[in-house]
Amino acid sequence: MHNPGNATADRFPAEERFAQGAQYIAGRLTRGTSGRTHAVVDPASGEEVLRYDLAGTADVDRAVAAAREAFPAWAAATPGERSDALHRFAAVLADRAEDFARAESLQCGKPLKLSREFDVPGTIDNTAFFAGAARLLQGQSAGEYSGDHTSYVRREPIGVVGSVAPWNYPLQMAAWKVLPAIAAGNTIVLKPAELTPLTSLLFAQAATDAGIPDGVINIVTGTGGEAGEHLVGHPGVAMTSFTGSTAVGRRVAEIATATVKRLHLELGGKAPFVVFDDADLQAAAHGAVAGALINTGQDCTAATRAYVQRPLYDAFVERTAALMETVRLGDPFAAGTDLGPLISHVQRDRVAGFVDRARSYARVVTGGAVPGGELAKGAYYRPTLIADAAQDSEVVQSEIFGPVLVVLPFDTDDEGIALANDTPYGLAASAWSRDVYRANRATREIKAGCVWVNDHIPIISEMPHGGYKSSGYGKDMSAYSFEEYTQIKHVMFDNTAVAAKDWHRTVFGDR
């Protein structure tokens, strides 16, 4: 493992923290055995922060074995015992909040204020929520539903969960995967994206320090093609949870099907932002900029398609473009920075390709360029507004995953809602109107797992997150996530001492 010792790396001493390796198995750091290495790169500067040994299939096998060994005792712990451990975990996370924020901003390039005010507090809140929710796991009250028999339902953990998380919110995605799984009594092996392993490793170490038993949480930092696919297909894994693109989600489903695993998929998004003609124009424009640019647009719930009723269309385009031009790009660790870089130069070039191709069929109102000067060294791209694209065009139908908002007009309410539903995705959406009946209709008819009204992007631990259509299935966060990580057992008692029941006689006669 190598740290080049540059100014970027000095912002978070990764070499010092991960001197023993970048795999976390059975409560300790260890080195990967694939024979290959990977770099954590600061996307704001392009400088290497840390080079670590990638996990191979043998490391996945060790992690699964550790999780299987830890499962019986953790599953047998009372809800109160698991709850107490998670409360301690939340306290450790809170004590180390600044470390987590700095590591997250360094590896992702997101502004430090976003990590401090959103990612880390959200993760601590998720942990506290599941600490309480662990005590609420229950089956169903007993009852006599069939003659002299009493039935009840048990809710039980599934076993070892194999989870694969993305690079856009590595800390929060680790929490969303790990917390409901272990609160329900499962153990877990998590594979974070190879670009962003730092906070997942810190998260696992914090769990150990809080007293969560060794082997309950394991981290393997390898590639998707090797470690990820081996984890998903592993016969010792009872369930797979994946967050990422729809294309990769299809591959995960294909692999998981071979061993008939429980599967939870949170996939891509192309969130519509529907502005009716009675909306507050200023509020909608500010909401569009915030919703489109959160995390540099690398958010599957980000506002990507703004449909604006024609009377407000021109004014909305003008106002939104003006607001985008005030957004300050810069060093993620600088107090005045609003927008950081994309995760990599590869992703920046991918986003630029979408915009460059759109110039032939739409109008780039603002942005659409790589900034010059010092920012050119990083993976920065200017906030971009595209107008007048056709509904079937690439920028409207495909997930760009960058700071790009496309604006299209519509005439009738029917048309606006139909356009909002006219992509393969259905993760999130928003509707903007002062008319409660109009807004209520939009929430009912837009096909998405979350529909905000007069806002876009906030999430809370008590409410579920998950998609419709090609955005996947299953829920993260909230008590609903326990449906993903538990299985239901029907238990039935015979309440009599009679040896021969009526149904026996029906089948066998009086023998």
C-alpha cells in the first residue's frame, strides 16, 4: 500500500489509517490477494491519494466465511442487544464525524460542507433510526384461523447478505446496505466501489469499536468483474443487494438467479421535475438548480428533466440559467465552493460527450464546457442547461449522471404527466404547483418511488427509498427495508390431543 505524500493526501492521512490493508474481514484490516492494486484518486486535482491491494475471489471467500461464522450468534441476539450495539455505533460515528466528512470529500470530490451537513449527519441519523427500529421487528399476533389450530408468523433474518455499493455516496450507501441488514439479525459482506473505499472501511472499523461482533460487517474492496461477481454468485450468500446502473443491475440479477437468491436492486434514474403554470417560478428555479446539481448531478434522484408548462417556460429557462451561472466551482475543501468535480476524468468526458452531441439537436443555454485554469486539472464540468430537446432524444432518455438539466415545454396537465412517465426509469420525481388538487393528481399518476411536491431531493430515515420500472425494486431506509432483509415463517400449533383429524380421514379414511 502506497501513499504518495502529496498535499491532497495530507488532507486525510489514508496511509496511516489503512497501513494494514484495505480489506476488512472478521474485525481486522488485511491485504487483498488478487495480485493487483488500485488507486484512490482525488478527483479535484487528479492526484493519487492511496494505492491499495485489490480483493480477489479468495478474499471474498474469507469474508463470506467470517460472516457465516458470525451469523448464528448475531441472529440469536435479542432485538434489545442489537439495538444497544447500534446505539453505540451511532455514538462512535458522531465522535468521528469530521474524519468521515474529510475522507468522503477527498475520495468523491464533493464539497466538504455537503459531506459535513448531509452525508455524515444522514448516516448517523440512519444508524440511530435502525437502532430503534431493531426493537420493532415482529411477526403477527397469534390467532385461530383453521379449526383447532393456532397460527402465528415469525420474522427471521435471511443469513449472509452480499451487497455492492456505488461511488456517488459511498458512506451513505454503506449505511443503507449494512444497517437494516444487521438490525434484522443478518451478517454482511459489502463491496464498495473500487474508486471510493475509504469511508466504508472507516464505517466497519467504527462498528467494531462500538462492540459489534467480528464478522458481522465485512468489507472487500475489489473490482466488480472479479470480487463483485464472485460475491453475488457465492453459494454462501443468501441475499444480494445492489445499487448502481440499470445495465449492471441486469447482470447482477442474471448471476443471482443461478443460486435463487433474494435480490434487492436500486438502479438508475432520470427524475422528472414538472412545473405547472401556477407554480412559484422563483422557488421552482431554485429547486431545479439545487435538485440538478446536488453531488455534481451524480445522484440517481437528481432533477434531470424539467417539464415546464408553456406560460412559464421562457422565464424558467432564463431564471434557471442565471442561477446556474452563479454556482461557484472550486476546491471541495474551500468554504466558498458550491460544486466539486465529477468522480473522474472518465466520467467528466462521458458527460461532455452527451452535451456535445446535443448541440446538433438542442440549445445549450449555459455551461457545456470544462473550466480552465487550475480547475482543468480536476474532473470539473460547468453546470449546464439544455433547452428545446425532443422527448425521444438521448439527453432526455439516458442517464447522464452529471451537472446537466434538460428543459422541455408542455401544454396540458395530461401532457406534462405523460412526458414525466415517458422513460424507462421511475425512481423519483417532483411536481410544482400551488393547487393541491393538481399536485395530488401528479403524485398519484407519476410512476416513481418518491414524488416530492414543491421540493426536490430531501430524504429522511423514516421513509422508504426505492424505484419503479427499470429503477429496480425493493426499499432502502425506513421500516419497509426490513421486508428486504427478513423472511416470513408460518408456525401452526394443533391445540387438541385427538389423534385422527377430520382432514386425515378425508385423505386416508378411518384407518
